Amino acid sequence: QLQLVESGGGLVQPGGSLRLSCEASGFTLDYYAIGWFRQAPGKEREGISCISRIGVSTYYADSVKGRFTISRNNAKNAVYLQMNSLKPEDTAVYYCAAERSALYQCSANANAYTYWGQGTQVTVSS
């Protein structure tokens, strides 16, 4: 079976940092675009960042730009989301998703992605 597994979530204070990991099993991510999404209670799922196949291009939503960084480590078959300067409004369940693509670009639209992880909870609170 093909799976994505997120890890690294938890409880942090405002201004703190977390690094989320998205690891694949059953397939390799080299030629997949990877997106990070989040969903808070009562809100729609938000595409916050994505990275193209082999990391040629990236995207960040305005809500996280300058604070979050997405990266790939193809040797580890993983994608990371470094989250700095966290705010209470960043509290959400975070999901990674993958879509095989021949394009050197990525999409923040959830409909573009085939494979999804189970999500990891991030809570920012003092």
C-alpha cells in the first residue's frame, strides 16, 4: 500500500517552532509534488505550502509566508515543513499530500493531490 505519514506535531508556545515531517512508504517522492494543508475547527482546509518534484519550485500562502519553510530530502523519501514564529491561529491539523507530476511546479489546491497522510495536530497556546 502507498502511504504518507506526518509527524512532528505537538503543543508549542506562541513564537516557538516545530518541524513537521512527511514520509512516504510504498513509493518514492522524487517525482511527486508535495503539498501541506491545514484545517482548524470551523474553517475550510487551507493549502499553506507546496514543493514541486525534486524541489524546483515552492509556494507559500500569505498566512505563513516568511515563517514557514518547505524542503525535500529525497534520500530519506521525506518532505519537511519548518514552522517558526508560531501563532495561536496556526493551531490546526496539518496534512501532507502527494501527486505525481512531470511539471516543475506545484498546486495549493487539495483537489490536485491523490495521496494523503492522516494528519498531525499542531497546537499553539500559552
